[in-house]
Amino acid sequence: MEKNRAVYWQRIKMCEAREGEKDMVLHNVYFSGKGTTKACADCIASEMGMEVKEHDWLTPAAVQEKIQIPAGEALLFSMPVYGGFIPHICAERVSTLEGNHTPAVIAAVYGNRHYDDALVQMRDLLEKQGFIVIAAGAFLAEHSIFTTVAAGRPDEDDRAAMKEFAGRCRDLLAQRELWEDKKIQVPGKTAYDPSAFKGVPFHPDGDEKCVGCGKCVQVCPRGAISRENPRETDGALCISCGACIAVCPEKARDYHGEAYLAARAGFEEKCAQYRKPEMYYIAE
């Protein structure tokens, strides 16, 4: 009887906590060149049952001031995976986030090769800024360079997994005693080196369909496209995020060349296996 009564009051407590979740703010921070990481972030955020404040990190102009997130709010931090890590410009921008024992959920979005050490990196970066990572997910999306790999992802099964993930996160947020002063365990090496990834030798450029509208110039996170000649891309600056491809109204920008086509064929063969999302929680 006493056990049943305790379970009853625990359920009442959780229901009351959920009633107040709409008043709780979720800061949805993401970097998304071609829109797939944003799609994953939005799917998760929409199922959290909270007021959402969006922070799009695509361009430097979007990261002007520090974002202070108190313990009574939460962070959803969604990043694409480039060579096993999050983009270096995003790792640098984490210093603009300030938490105070603030709960955080991380989502690494990758194009079917592997996410390697990205979850460990994201956890470590956020912990240094005062956050407690309570849940972590690795989700699939169409590869940003070799788009035939993981084409159509996230699919319905992916979205179902994200909704399940969001539900578990929502429950964890209502039970702070389960994760206060704990550390989430995620796959990946603890002695990782993001500088080991030197980028890829492929960068999108424009063709004869380019009308010089300048939209690609505006969205490039590294300023790798000049207004004077928007067909060309500075390979030393470009991080191959694909934002310029996604925004071009004339479909004039893409990856070209025999070396690219040869690399795509090899990558398609290597990464043909259908991977499933992976999810991890602090209380497990």
C-alpha cells in the first residue's frame, strides 16, 4: 500500500511538472547549412512541450552576444558532424553560451558514415560552459556533400525516434534529482583531437546559371564567396556546409569535377548500410 501511494504521488508530481513545462524556455541552438540539422532540431524541440527560442548559428551575424541560460531553462544543442567532430567555427562559438547547472540535450546529425567523437566533444564543450548534458542523440540526415548517401533522411523512422527521444528528455527535465551532479556517458574517445580533421578537398561553385543575386554570399558562414565573383569559392575558407547550394534560387551551385565524382562513388559504396539513430540518457 505504501509503495502504491508513493508511486501515485510521484506520478502526480510529474504531471504537475509537465503542466509548467510550457512556461519553461528551451533554447534551440543549431548550425544547419542545407537545413537537415535544423529539421532534426525542430522535430525534437516541437515534442518537448516548451516555449522555444531559436538560435540559428549559420552566419557570424547571428552570434553577436552571449546567451545566458539559467538553471530553470534548458538548451537543445544540435550540430552537424564534419569528419567526426562538430564544425570548428561552432566549437569556437560555444564560448558564447553560459549555463548555470543548466540542463542540456545534444544532437549530432551525420550523413551515414559515423559520428565518431562528436557527442563526447559536444558534452565536454557544454560542461565547461556550465551545462549538464542529460541526453544525447546521434541522428541521420542526407550527406551534405555526397547527397546520394542517406538520401531522404531523416525519414519517418528517424522522426519517430526523435519524438521518442524528446519524450524521454521531457521526463528527465521534470526529475532533476536523477541527473543533478551526474555525467552522461556517450560513445567516443576522451582523448580526441578536432584539429586532426583538415576538411575536404571539395567545394561547391557556380555555373552558367548563376545570375549574381548574391544570396550565397549572404549565407556563407565563412565569407568564402565574393560579391564581385559569386561563381567562385575560396577553398581555403569554405567548410563545405552546402548553405550556398541550398539557398541558390537558380540551382547554379554544386560540387563538380572528376575527382569529386570518383570520391562520391567510393563513399556511396562504403556508406551504403542503413544506420539507425542512437540515444543516450544520463540516468542509465
